[in-house]
Amino acid sequence: MLDRFRPRASAESLIETGSDLKVEGRFQETVNYNHFTSEDFANLTRVKELLTNSTDEW
């Protein structure tokens, strides 16, 4: 069951750097180094919405 939660990545994708996001200051270096993209940001926003909605029901 836990195998489906395991991320699948190629060696090439693990060493990619750069980002399509533009942020101020030193944080840009971190975003570039970690290859954080707008798609990642959209996915995290969706997860936040799902978690927020699930805790509202308690």
C-alpha cells in the first residue's frame, strides 16, 4: 500500500535545478536549487485546501 505513495523519479530529474517562479531575495536561490515550479506550488495549494476543508468538519 505504501508503494503508491512513494515518489517515482529518474536520476536526471533528481539533479535538475532552476524554477519558473520569481521571488524576492535569497529565497530565489533556494527555489532554483530545489527545482520548485509553479506546478509544485499549485499542488501544495490544493493539498492545503483539502486539509483545511477536512479539519473544518471536526
